[in-house]
Amino acid sequence: MKLCCLTLLLAGCQSEVIVTKREPVFPPGQYLSECPLDYSDRTPAGVIRTLAAGIDCERADKRAIRCWVASFDGEECNGGE
């Protein structure tokens, strides 16, 4: 009971109410788009090359997003490694 009254008493001392609203910040669109891949070469070697290119593209996007986040913290980007 005492804690409740103290809380109400202290809340009444505030002269200004500050309302904050968080707005989401998203990375630039080029980091969120799909990597273009060419699936025209249907040989096993061609499929492996295409999958490897896709993995490399996704890794590059992740690296770019890590650098983008680091720019908000004032840190220098080293490629996320």
C-alpha cells in the first residue's frame, strides 16, 4: 500500500509528459532485394556454379548490412569479419 501511494505521489511531481514513438529503420532496398541468378545452365557443374554465385551474393548483402549498421555506431566497417 505504501509503495502504491509513493508511486502516485512521485508521478504527480512530473510537470512534462514526454511521449516517444519508435520508428523502424530498415536497411537500403538494394540490400533486401533478391540476388539475380541464371538457372539456364542445367548441367551439374552449371547448377553448382549458380548456387555458389547465390551464396556469394547473399554473403555480400550480409556484409553490406553489417557495414550499414556499423555506420550508425560510428564504427569503421571491416567487411563484417
